[in-house]
Amino acid sequence: MARVLFGMIDNNTRPIGGVKVIYQAVGGLRRRGIDAYVASGVNMPEWLAGSRAIRDVKVVDMSKPQRLRPDDLYVATDAIGPHRMDFMLARPERRVLFVQNHNALPTNKAVDWSRLTHIRCLAVSEYSRRYLLEEVGFQEVDVVSPGVDLEVFKSAPERRHRIAYMPRKWPGAAARLQQHAPQSVEWYPIEKATEQETAKILGSSTVFLNLGRNEGFGLPPLEAMAAGCIVCGFAGEGTTDFATPENGFWAPEGDMRACLRAIAGAVAAAEDPARAASFVAKGRETAERYSLAAFEDAMEAYIRRVL
């Protein structure tokens, strides 16, 4: 059986959604009978300790010399360096470029992407797909969107009326917004938390403020929806795949005034039981469309097609 090797972003010190997605992909494929591996030169991230994302995952240690078999399918990340160019071009029919953030391409100036546009590309959102086709010139781009583990991200028995947020997504923006937002509600930063800790915070908070920007997709607001939060904040690029007026209070990416209005709207809705129930239900419905099971099914279908 041909192996499927997912190249890894060599960063295991801080939470990165793209890293978790690769582990989830490999675990899901292995449970479906596909010989998949994470190809990584670093240890498994500590922030994934105890996570269901690492169930059934096997790792090929890329810190040691490895030889790819002729029939291996290698799935590269958008963080590849120029040293991988010859490797990608040698067997283009056995390569896939997994682009979890289209913005990585123009910032990764060490790679001449125009030489790779004939290689299969896998994106995580329809927005990214259009960008890769229209702006970069890839010839074949499919979409498999990441999924939320609904068994991990769920409502807690009790909630505190507070705004949970992730400062790392936009350092400084939260502080600027907090200065002008209602002072009656607690702001709770999610920092250096494991997946389980993050899920617990979201499940016991009423509001989640999305500070994501330049997103290929954006899992945190979906995880917050699954956990029963009313979501507010920025919606731009990949997030527009799922952000609607029915499932959250959204502002154009970078528009601080609009974001303040979105925060006020979410806080007011959280204080109105009927409105809160409506937004929570729509959010949960959205999260269920992007479940981890749906992601695993779609990834399996894609990999079996290209193997």
C-alpha cells in the first residue's frame, strides 16, 4: 500500500491551528485504513497533549535520513523552503501542496510558486481556492475544510457572562477594543492553553471575540460556536465561508468601530435569553456542518482519489 506523508510545520512551541489539522488528517486517514504519517523533524507539540487530535497518529522522524518510496504520496505544507523545490518537481504526480493559509505564499518569497502551479493543490476554504486559482495561477485546487471536534468543544453545565478571546490572533487589538467596549463584562484571555483547556473556557463563556485576520479558514470561531458561545468579531477572507448574520455579530476585518458594535451586539444578545438561544442554535448548526467527522470523510475521499 502506498504511504501518505504529511509534511509538518516545524513549530511545536505554541498553538497553531494548521499543526492540529495535519494531526487530525493523519489520525482520521489511519482509522479509515490509509497508511498515513506525520513527517516531522520535531517532537509532538506539548499543547496537543491529551488531545483527541493525536489519536492513532504515527510519525516519521524527519530529523533522521528517510527515503521516500516511488509510490509514496507526499503532502507538503505552504511553509516549504526552496530546498524542497527539486523534491516537489521530481515527482509532481505524487505531490500535493496543502495550503492552509493562502497568505503564506506571497510572504514566503524564498519559493518561486510559479514553478509549482501544475502540482495538485489542496485549500481549506473557498476563498483560498479562488485566490490560488486567480491570483497565483494554480491549475487544480480542491477544498477540504478543517473540522471541529464536537465531543471536545461543547457547552459546560454553567456559564459566566464574559468575553473569551485569543490575544495571539491579533496582539494589541484586544486591548484597543477593550478600552472602548462595555466595562460591565469580564474579558478572559485564552493564552498558552491546551485544546482541553480552551474547550473548557469556551464552554463556560457566553461570548467569544474573534480576532483572526488574514485567515485561510479560521477554526476558533467555529469551536466557540460548538461550545455554545455567541460569536462576534472580525470576519474576513477564509472566515467568510461560514460567517453569517444569523450565527454571529461580524465586522469587516480590521474595522475597529464595526467590531465594537459587534461586541456590543453580542453582549446584549447574551443578556436576552431568547436571542441568545437563537444565536447559539445557529452557531451550533454551523459548527456541525464543519464537524471533525465531515473533515475526515472529505480528506479520505480526496486522498483516495489522488493516490
